[in-house]
Amino acid sequence: MRPSKLIVPLALLAVSCGTAFAKPVTYVCDPTHTHPSFSTDHLGGLSVWRGIFTKTSCTIVLDRAAQTGTVHVTVDTASDDFGESQLDKDARGPQLLDVAKYPTATYVGRLADFKYGAPTRVIGKFTLHGVTRPLTLTIRHFECKEIVFFHQYRCGADAFAEFNRAKYGITYGRAFGFQMWVRLHIQVEAVRQG
């Protein structure tokens, strides 16, 4: 067999072997570089209030060869930070987050619509205030690389979605003209395990 005739079979073998030996890789989020943030209406369109949750844990499982993966995020709802202590306290009360009854919010989903080896969406379910509903995150940016000065391999992402908080049973302010939309942004850095 001439060398040129070997090229295609060898290429196919390399691809099939690469796929056969590829496996899902687990990444654990770095809590110091992972902060879900949010924005919401204040006083019926007068302004927009923004804040972050400062305590979050998450796990991402990614199989880049198969173009599949999962995401699991847990947020400590008592870690809300609007930059104004009284508003933080009020948001934790029974009229809004009710953190005594619902101490966490969770998001569980699957990575989807891969382009050039990176996911562009997460299709999943968001649980807030004891209510679970479908919520799709759009991934604006996704990258994985070796971070030399950390001696780690990391994946990072920037994702966002919008939802209606009234559908999660949080209707405080609606009677005063507050709009119910919430824009959620999640910045994530996760460290490869093993």
C-alpha cells in the first residue's frame, strides 16, 4: 500500500482512538472567582438595583470530545450583597428571599449547542424560593486553559438569563408598580480535578 493510501485510515484511527479514550472531566468552581450577580427593577422603573451573591459552590462535568456536560450550582441566599446593608437585610426577609425557609437556590443543567468545542447554552432548571422552573442560560464566553501561576487547568465562563420573579412566588413590590424581571449573570472559574 502506498503511503498516500495510509493517510485516511490512520486519520480515522486517530479520531476513533481519541474519542474512545476521551472521558468526562470534573471541574470544581473557585468560590473566590465565581459570583452570580443580578439586577432588578427599583420603584417601577426609576432605577435598576444590582447585587451579587458572595457564597456559591458549583461543579461542572465536561466531555469536550463528546460535546456534552453538566452544571450544578448552589447559592447561599443569605450571602446577597446590594452594597447597602439595610437592603441586604430586607432582601433576606420573608417578603423576598426568605432565607430562613429557603437557605439555598440551585441551578442544574446540561451544556448544549457546542460551537468550536465550547458550549453556548445551558439548558436546565432553577430552584428559587422553593419553586423549580426551566431556565436556559446563554453562555457569552467559555474558555479552558492552563493557568501557569496557579499551577492549575481552569475553565471560565460568563453566562446570563432573565426570569420573572413572580413565577417563583416573590411578588413584593408589584402592588407599588415594581417590575418583576430579574437579570441573572454568572461569572465562573472552575478548576480541573485530578
